[in-house]
Amino acid sequence: MASADPGRPGFALPLLLLAGFRTLIDDLHTELAREGHPELRPLHGFVLQAVGADGTTATELGQRLGISKQAAGKTVDRLVAVGYLERVDDPSDARRRLVRVTPRGADGLRRSAEIFDRLRAQWADTLGPKRVSAMEDDLRAMASANWFRLDVPGWFGG
């Protein structure tokens, strides 16, 4: 095992990773606001993705996000109020209500993907494309096999 570098304490690594993540997310939301989506918050991207193309129930959404049904319902209420989600009757079970992404929600997701591409390009312009690719490869090698998980909101709130 390599000896610790006193100039690079172990606790700094997760803080730097979080700072990089926060920088990207803050820049994303600044640009989303400019492009007509000022209501979107970091949690909302996880919610919109967890709802998926076919929709889901508030209970299933809470399970996917690792949060309570009540917390999921409150977040859904907010996103319905600003036009990103809608509640509809489940065609296969009249007792259930589904939550679905609206065209406005789909536009927010599409724009987010485009903005992330631009932000990655900015990082590549600053650091160099090979360094950014190497950083991605290194993080992929160190991350667990199921590195993309929608339950981050619940994990953070733990």
C-alpha cells in the first residue's frame, strides 16, 4: 500500500470530487435557467429520470429514489405545479394514479443532456481532452459496477 502524502490528505479526495460535481451541477442549473427552466433543482433531474418513459406511482418513485412515499409525493406536487410532471389514471388499474413526465419535463431533460455535453467540452478545453477522458476512465475503474443509481437523494438524506 502506498504511503499517504501529507500534502494530499485522504479526506480531500471526496471533497474535491464533490466540489467538481457541485461545480458542474451549479453551472448546469445556471444555464437551464437561462434556457427557460429556472424552477429545476438538482433533485428534480433524479426525479424526472426515476419517473421514466412509462411513468410510475409515487410509492414506486420513492423506492427508486430511496426516499419516503411522502417525500416523493411532495416533490411530485412541486413538479406538477410547475409543469414538469402530471398525474394521470393508470390505464391498467383504475385504482392507481401514475406520475408521468410532461413535454416540459422532457425538454428539461433534453436540455440538461445538451448542457452537460457543453460543460464537458469546457472542461476539456481547460484541462485538455486526454486528461478529461483519463479522469472519466479512472473514475469508472474506481466506481462500483452499478455506479449510476437514482437513489442518491435518499442516500444523501440517509
